[in-house]
Amino acid sequence: MKNKAYWTTAAIVAGMMSAIVSIPAQAFAAKTELSMGVAAEDVTTLDPHFATTTSDRTLASYIYGALVRFAPGSANPSSIEADLAESWESSADQLVWTFKLRSGVIWQADYGDVTADDVVFSLDKARNAKRSAFSGDYAAIQKVEAVDSKTVRVTLSRRVPSLLALLSNFSGGFIISKKAFEERGDDFKRRPVGFGPFQVASVQPGQSVTLTANVDYFRGKPKLTKITYRFLNNEAARDLAFESGELDVEQGNQDQRWLQRLTANPENVVDTIEPAELNLLHINITKPPFNDIRVRQALAHTVNAAQIAKYRGDRVNRAVPSVIPSNNLGFDPDAGVLAYDPAASKKLLAEAGFPDGITVKMLASQLPGLESLAQLIQAQVAEGGFTLELQPVEHATWHQMIRKDLSPIVLYGAARFPIADYYLTQFYHSNSEIGKPTAVVNFSHCNVADKQIEEARTEIDPNKQIELWKAAQKLIVSNVCAVPLTENLGAWARKSKLDWGFELKGSMPSAPLITEQTHFDD
């Protein structure tokens, strides 16, 4: 009996010791679930060809792939590399491009192999104005053909500045499953199917999107098993959730006080991300009082972009002297932007028939970064005789309203592929005017530079092409279609144990790309 009791006791002790020894290994095992907090009220759409908000674009980058992609951590066009396409070649005149697709790339949700038919379907959708917000970018594509199941041929009607840019993992370049889109119909925008590293598990409206690892991802099984993408538009709530450990990543803002507060904690890291989004005041030049150029000039004279950049912090903000981002090929640093001069503003208003100043209403997004910027502008323009009445609107609703010409001034921040043609076309070419079937984001109804924008697209001399882009900027600035403010880098805070898996310098949505390599350190 004593021997039996001894061995029983020994077994219990051994079991307890085994359990104790195993605790540290479990307790300190690296996390595999990531929680993010973003400055958005909800998801608008997960159809990548209609994803225009930073939040929607960010989600699309996790779900989908493209023929080619920016190397993780970069927004530099020189970094573009193979994605679905393993190789490509073009004709001598660069009008016919042939892409060879990888084998072994499969769709999420058991939709089978990714084929050339899916690529044809996706690119045809991207260039269809009824099925894409980016159709204007693809106007030069004459046809897209499936040569065989793993070969795609793209034929252009004219040369474009960069076809690979159009076919990259941004905006209309994302490839979607033809079968899933046709089967799911309108539900596709909440139940998407891509071939990227993460797939949508669920959408809780106004709360979160849950993504899980795509274990069949062709580059390898992701190290993260789950991403919870939470909508926390209130900055204080987002900061509190991050500091309490509920969030591993949070979207920040362009305020230096936020940067100082977050970086004071050694467990936090703040990443700043190119490309910078350029903020402009787009002025509807077709409606009173801004159909009078003197009123537009007066407004331009009230804005002090350098002061805004200094107040918000120069680590993530910089004043810009033109109407396209400073990182764009073709950017003109001497476009002729009117200088800050409140006295000149008041004089112009008096000449235009407003000696006592003028009151203007503006729809204002409640997205924290845009909301605070609008308040700074409101204070500045008051010195030049403008009373700017801000009408706060939830961000997703604001996007819908400004696309119906419901605001005479639109404060809008955006980045595009860093070649001047894309920004100039989408914001200032007449085909992109709000209200037209081909509308993109030409809120000002500007049309003064159509000729230069069009000629630059087909100019084969790169120096002459750049001069045409610069001439377009000067015309847009002199007509005061828009008033440039500041451009701001994306600012995101993360816990120090989170490793993106690459050096994060840039990402086209101005948000962190999460790949199969993203992980937590032990």
C-alpha cells in the first residue's frame, strides 16, 4: 500500500511539475491575432474597383492581389515586382503587353484556380464606368484577351505613362474572382473573394471586419491567423484602446501632439508612410459666388499652408506649392500659387461686390484629420473676409454627398500613383467632372488644362511630357480650380513586438500593408 501511495503521489507531483514547466512556453508564445483600430465609421465597399476611402483601400490590399505589386514597404514605382504574373513583355511600341500567370494560385472560399479569364473579367470591369470608380484610368486599354488559361494580352490604343502602375495592387488593378462576383452579386461588396493573404470571415456593420489567414496563399501560409479591423472613428476612444492593449495597431493623425504623446511610451512605435496625401480646397468654379475668379483668388489669398504644416507638425506635414503631390513625376514647385495675403483677399472681395465679406457653407467630414484641418482653415479664411460655415457629416455619407455637387468647396485629401497624369486626370480633366458618366473626383469642374493633360499622355519625349504636366499645373493654379494646403504622410502607431515583416517606408493606401510575413516577436 505504501509503494502504491508513493507512486501515486509521485505521479501527481510529476504532472504538476510538467504543467508548471509548460506554462512559460504557452504564456510567452508569440501572438497570432492582430487587432487594428482605424479612423472610419464603417466599411463602404470591399469591391476594390469602388474602394476610394483609405479604410476600404487598406482592406482591399489584404484581400486581393494583382498582376504586379509594389514591393512590400514601398510606394516607389521602381519597386514594382511580379505578383499573379510571373513574367511579362511588351511590343517595341509598348502597345501590346503579354503576361504569363503563375500556376498554383487559387481563390479564397474554394473558388478554384485563378485563370486568365478572371484577369480579363477584372480589367474589363475596372475600365467600365458603370462597374468601377477608376474607369478613366483605363481609357487607353483597347482590349484584354485570354490567350490561354495562363496568358493574358493587353492591347492599348495609345501609350500610357506606366501600364504596370495601372495593373498593380492599387485601385482598379486588383483581380477579382469572376465566378464569385457573378454568384454573389451585390453581396460581393461585403463578401469578397480574392487571392491575397487574408480573407473576410465576417463584417459587423459599424463595428469591425474580421479577416482570417488564407492558408492556401501562394506565397505561403500567413504567420498571423486573424485580423480584427475595428472602426473607431473617435480619436480618444482609439487612443485609449491602443494604450490599454486592446489594439496592436492604431491609425493616428497628423497632429504633432499625438506623435509626442504616443512616442513617449517606449513600447510604442510610430510609422510614417508614403505616399503623402495632398489636401486641397477644390472650388466649384461653375456656381456663384465662385464662378467669379476674384472670389476664388480671394479665398486662395487667405490660406497659409506653411502655418498649417508648422502647427500640425512637420514630421508628417509639409506645405505644397502646386495642385498635385510633390512626389509625382512632373511636379512643378513653381506653379504660381497665390501668396498668403488677407488684405488682398478683402480687396478682391470688395471688387467682386462683397465689401463686408462673404459667408460660405462647406460640408465637413467628421474624419478626425479632415475635421481638425477644416477648423484650421475656417480660422484662417476669416482673416480675409470669409465666414466659413462647416456642416459636419459622417465620413462615408460625406463621400456620397460631395459626389452630388452638394458643397461649393470640398476639402479632400488623396494620393495617387506618383506620375502626374493620374492626379491631373482624376481631379482636373473635364471627363472626370462630378455629374458626368465618367466622373471621378473633379469637384471643381476644372477644364482649363485638358489639352496639356491629353498631349502629355502621348508625348514620347520624357522632357516634353514633363513640361506639359507643368504647364497644366500652372493653368489650374492660375484659374484657382483648387487651393493647395498641405500633404501629410500616413501615421500609424504599433506595439513594438509587432514586426511588419519588411521595412515600412511606403504603401499605396497610406496604411500598413499586412502580408504573410507580418508577425509578433516572442
